[in-house]
Amino acid sequence: MPFPCIFQMQHHDAANNPRELRVVQAKGVTWEELSALIAAHEVALSSGEGVLKDGRRTAVTRLSYGDVWLCVKEYRPVGLLDRIKDRLRG
């Protein structure tokens, strides 16, 4: 599987849709592989294992996927301005 795989997860409506995913770039990665990476990222955040940063604006985890180590970065819009910028980006 070719890397890097770059994607962005965003929280918009926590009550109805706790996670909305927007893929920024994922060349050579299938949706199944991307889903597995996201699931592993969420498990790491829940367990605390492999968490490099779990802040208000971003979360970064270090994951082993097959024989490759990689980092997954999650962007979390914090305020109204962040949400407006995200909507304008598409």
C-alpha cells in the first residue's frame, strides 16, 4: 500500500453525526484501508496507546499498519469561524 495517506476528519453535528469525514488526499489507498486506518486511530484515542497529541484542535496518533508505521492527524473545528472556513472549502 503506497503512503502517505492524508485525510481529514471533522466534527460538525455531534448529536446527529458525531464524525463527518472529508478525504483531503488518499492516493493508492482503498476505502477499506482508509476505514481501517480511521478505526485504528479512534481505538488509539480511546485507549491512549500511540497517542502523540489529543488536543482541542487536533489529535495525532502513531499507528502500525501492516509493516508500515504512520501518523494520522485529525482536525477538529473549534468555533464558528473554523466551521465557516470548512464549509467554504467544500
